[in-house]
Amino acid sequence: MQDAITTLINSSDVQGRYLDNSALNKLENYFHSGDMRAKAATAICANAKKIVTQAVAKSLLYTDITAPGGNMYTCRRYAACVRDLDYFLRYATYAMLAGDTSILDERILNGLRETYNSLGVPIGATIRSVQAMKEVVTSVVGADAGREMGLYFDYIASGLS
Ligand SMILES: CCC1=C(C)/C(=C/C2=NC(=C\c3[nH]c(/C=C4\NC(=O)[C@H](C)[C@H]4CC)c(C)c3CCC(=O)O)/C(CCC(=O)O)=C2C)NC1=O
């Protein structure tokens, strides 16, 4: 896993230089946003269950997907879907804290599309539920942190599509 700090330091290190102004600016912005990131993570952690439940209600409940023949039909598959959304939320929160997407590639996206395709998990509906989660999270953490979390949800959505 990478984070905003190691990424900037590593790229200066390979050139054998101190951080240049642009790297220092990025670092300063990252440190400056630290309080916002920590507060957002605290709010998400306290509301994780509610966030996932509301995202499911907004995007999936009472659609063909939860009806007989749909991919969420049966308790086992419904629970697997809710669990997947909880993974997306938790890892998007880690990525937001780190200011870096690499943990999403390593832990979430690696092989996920292939797994979904082989199990018939509908990718379009999964992406809609990730978008719904983005809206719900914004209502919990506010616009600024919501925009930041949105980057990582979008990264998951585009990695799946
Ligand atoms: C931490 C990283 C990680 C991820 C991301 C992960 C995802 C993941 N989701 C799975 C299944 C699944 N995922 C879903 C999800 C959905 N179906 C829908 O219709 C909805 C649109 C959607 C929810 C948004 C479902 C229903 C299954 C079970 C499919 C089946 O077994 O038939 C499976 C197959 C194994 C299993 O059932 O547990 C994996 C590996 N596992 C991991 O360890």
C-alpha cells in the first residue's frame, strides 16, 4: 500500500533530490486536509451500517435484482452483496485516509470483475450501488469530505467497468 507521503518521497528519492516545490505543495495540502480526513473516517465508522443499508435501499431494493431470479435473491446472496458494499466502504475510507488509490487495486479490484462475471453478479447494478453509497456518505460527512470520498468510490466504479 502507498500513501500520499511515501509516493512523494519515493519519487524524490529515485531522483536523489529533496522534494521540489510542487511536491512540497502537495504534501502541505495533504497535511492540511488531515483533520478533515480523520473526522470523515470517524463519522463513516460510526455510521457504516446505516450507510450501506441506505445505499441498498436507494439503488437495489425492490428491483429485479432482489426478486426471484435476481442476483441478490436468497438471503445468502443478499448478505454477500451487503458485505461487498461494506468492503467497498471500508477500503474507500482507508484510501481516503492514505490519500492514495493503491490499496483499492491491491485489496478490492484485483480479480473482482472476473469473479463477478463468473458468478453473474451484475456490474452495472454494482456501480449504481457504489454511486448511491457516494451520495449517502456525502450526506453523513459533508460536501468537502464527500468529494474526497467520491474520488475513491469512482475509482472502484471505473475499475469494475
Ligand atoms: C475484501 C475484498 C473482497 C471483495 C471485494 C469480495 C467480493 C466478492 N463478492 C462475491 C460474491 C457476491 N457478490 C455479490 C454482490 C452483488 N450482487 C448483486 O446483485 C448486487 C448488485 C451486488 C452487491 C452490490 C453477490 C450476490 C455474491 C454472491 C454470488 C453467488 O455466490 O451467487 C465473491 C465470491 C465469494 C463469496 O461469495 O464470498 C467475492 C470474492 N471478496 C473479498 O474478499
